[in-house]
Amino acid sequence: MTFPVDDLDGAWVELASVASDDKMDLNIGDWVEFADTAYLSRGEPLPLLRIEEVDLPGRRVRLSGEPDPSVGRRPASHPFLRRWDQRSALRHASGTSRTKQGAAKLRNGAIRVEEGGWLPLEDGVFVYIEAGWTYGAGDFWAVAAHTVTGGVERPTDAARRPLVQAPYGRHTHYAPLARVLGEGSEADLRLAFAPLSSPVPAPDAEALAADETYEAEAAAAENETAGNPGSRRAAQDEGQPEN
């Protein structure tokens, strides 16, 4: 879940809106990532921050620390909070907490990657990280999980053993804009292409004369038909069967 940010004041974050659904809202204890479009393009993973206080009427939340100075200070970069759902404990009504059965142990709010073994996420969902993998910020995988049955749909081989999958993304594409040759000198590398449509040329004198001739002949034919009702009646009666 992502939440657009309107303003940042120290550790206090003002949100553009808050959700009324507990599943889609921010709560105390949630771990979030403070990000913007520039931060995502750089691929720099920053520490997660914890929600310490929630002010719903003011659409504000207080984080466990002030976000990195390089992120979220320019409205043009569209800052937002991204909620991470991993949890290591459940809070009871009595105020005590206990470790969730099968939940992974968190470090600074995140699950530590351990290669060559199954890592529990939640509700019977496990992931396997292959040893020797090269990771990048923003890599992600997706899998279908059913709430009612608790089943997980994952690709398997003929023996129904889970198959290791490459990440779905993040795929980044770049286009060169220019090459700087020296101070005040650069080569434009932008690729320009013509528009898909072209303007319709204005009609010339010959085309205008042809249009006038056609309109005149059509008007003359219409007048001739209107001024001779007998011929129009004959044309209507032509081909009608006799009684």
C-alpha cells in the first residue's frame, strides 16, 4: 500500500488522504518506506521507518526518525509512504505480545535474507532464496494466494516441486539525450520522429471549380424533379403491377 505525502515536518508526515479500512490504512507499529520517484530511479535502499503515532483528523503520522534528506523534499518528485506488511509479533488485547507462529524474525523491520532455505512470511506462505543470487533494489516476485483455502499457487515441476523463478522486475530502460564534448559543447542524441498524421493540404483552384460544378449540377437536377410532378409520379408508378 502506498500513501501520497503532502508535507514533511521533521518526523511528522502529512498524508494526502487516509483510508477508512484497517487493511488499507496505517497503524502504530507499521513499517514504512519513505520514497519518491527520484529515489526509486536511483535504486538506493534506505532503512525502513516505524509508525510511532497516528493523527487521523490531521492526516498525519509520526515516524521513528526523520527521513533521509535526499528523499521527499521536492513535491515535483511525488513523495509517498510505502507500507511493508511483515510482522514478527501479534499484539493481544491485554497489551502483551507473542511471536506469530511461523513468522520470520525481523531485523530493523525487514526480514533478513537467508539463502538456501525456506523463509516463512505469513499464513503458511514461504519463500525460497536460491544461493548465489545477485540482488538489486526493487527486485520483486508475485504469487497468487487464496485467503479462504490458504493455498498458494506457485509454478512446479512434474514432481510438484516448486521451481525457482527469476524476479519480475525492476526493469529500467535509459535513453541517451546528449553527449557532452566540452564546456559549452554537446551533441544532441535525441531521436526525433515525424508525427503520425500530416496536415490536409488546402484545395487548389481546380478542386474548388470541380466542387462548384458538382453542386450546381445537383441543384439543377433537384429543381427539375421538383418542377415536374408528372414525371415524378410516372417514375413512382413505373414498375407497379396492374390491378
